[in-house]
Amino acid sequence: MSARSSKKQSATKIGGKTLALTNLDKVLWPADGYTKGDLITYYRSVAKWILPYLKDRPLSLERYPNGINKPGFFEKNAPQSTPQWVRTISLSAGGKREQVRYILCNDEATLAYVSNLGSVALHVWMSRVGSLDKPDFILFDLDRGERCSLKTLATVALALAGELRTEGMRPVVKTTGGSGLHVFVWLRGGYTYDRARDFSREIALRMQEKHPKLVTLERLIAKRPRDMVYMDWAQVGRGKTVVMPFVVRPRAKAPVSMPLTWAEVSRMSRSSELEPSRYFARWNLGNVPAMLRRSGDPWKGKAR
């Protein structure tokens, strides 16, 4: 596959399934020139690494069919035009809609299909089909204030990792694809969502107590100190979603949510960079496939 595509339409067979890939030359990132064809090529290029993280997880699409500078929308329900070969699962939605038919992105053909819809970011549940009431990881979302430096953000992530290791856990870390970090703890089983959320809250309270000048738990943005890290411990619950490793984000430079080593975070904690999003944009749609082919997944296949 080429790095760029100038074709308007292409009939492609992937894994025995035929797809009509359309409007491949439509520009989705006007400032950077990346097209829908580039987005599809990217996701196909990283399929080997991203699919284990997406497999059997109900998927919500963040679609920008007219480019990231135009309004996008979230879509949980599989479009009516979804091919029969795409695996789906219907789940109770509550409220006015009785059920939502979620796509399960389990193969390269489905990955190409959803990216052809202009789905820039892919959001999935923290649990899989067969055990939807039991998360297989806990997410700690580290969200920086607008005056919070990369050094402070990394320092908090390292302190959080230390706290989790005292509990016998092995945390991993990735960029959000924006200006924050996600710390994951993969679970061995036996955790309900309630138990996972209680544990997340306990760790967050400890972090705030030990690092009162660095960590805030204030949920109201207007009241948060702008030079601190907001630790969002509440992003754990049935139906809540997260972007997994290697997902593209609808931001300038087409950044990717990139798994990191803790050695990289340690280097970040000594950085003079004030704007994390500028630093994190070094991992993007244009260069991540080559990085993966060269060095592999920094998380070394933590998905199970």
C-alpha cells in the first residue's frame, strides 16, 4: 500500500471480503494534507498491532466525513448499510432506544470499512463480548491543565505507576493522542466495574494526598488549577469507552494514541517542553506504521 492515495474509488478485497473504498482523495486534515485514503492505509498498515486491542469490544465511531475542521459526530449504532460480514452485537441501550447494534472490529476488512466511513477515532468498551460486566483493565486518565508542563504531567504519571506497583500491579502508559496520558492496569479477572471503580477512586485519593501541588480531583474545569494534572478516576464503568493504542485523533498533525515505555516517560519528566501536545504529535498517522515495523508494540501485546 502506498503512503498516499489519490484515487477517488477503489474496489478492494481484504481477507476474502470485497469493499468499495470511496472518495479516497477527500482531504480530512486540511492543514496537513492527509486524505481519507491515507487514513484507510494507516489503519490497514497497523492492523496487526491494533486489532488485538479492539477485538470483541463494542465499538463507537467518531466520524468526520467532511474533515476534522467540520463538525463530526459519534455513532454507536452500526449504519444500515453495514455489510453482513461485519460482526455486530445488539445490547440494551436504556432510554428511548431499546437496543444498540455495535460493530465489533475483529479483522482488517472491518477496520477498513469503518475508516472508509470517515471514522478517525475508534472508541471501545473496557470489557469484551462474553464478559461485558467485567472490565479487563482499569484506566487512569491524566488530563493536564492549560498551564501544566510536560514535566509535571510525566512526573505525575511516574508517581502513579509507583503507587500501582505497590499494589502488585504492572501499569502501562500511552499518550491520549491529545495533550494527556492514559495509564492502564490490566486485570487478571474477578473485577466487576464497581470494584474497579472503587479501586480507581482509592488510588486517586492517595495521589492527591501525597502530591497536593501536582494532582487535582476537581471535576469542574473552571475550578481546576491550570498548572496541575486532573486525575480522572471515574472513567471506569459499563459502556464507558476509551481510545486504544494506535487510534488516530481528529487533531492537527493527525496524532496517534501511542504506547510508551516508562523510560520514555522518565525522559519526559526532565523535559523543558511546556506544551505536551506538541511533544506527543511526534507520533502520527504518517510515521507510526514504520515505527511499529521497526520496533514493534512498546506494550508488547498486553491485550489478551
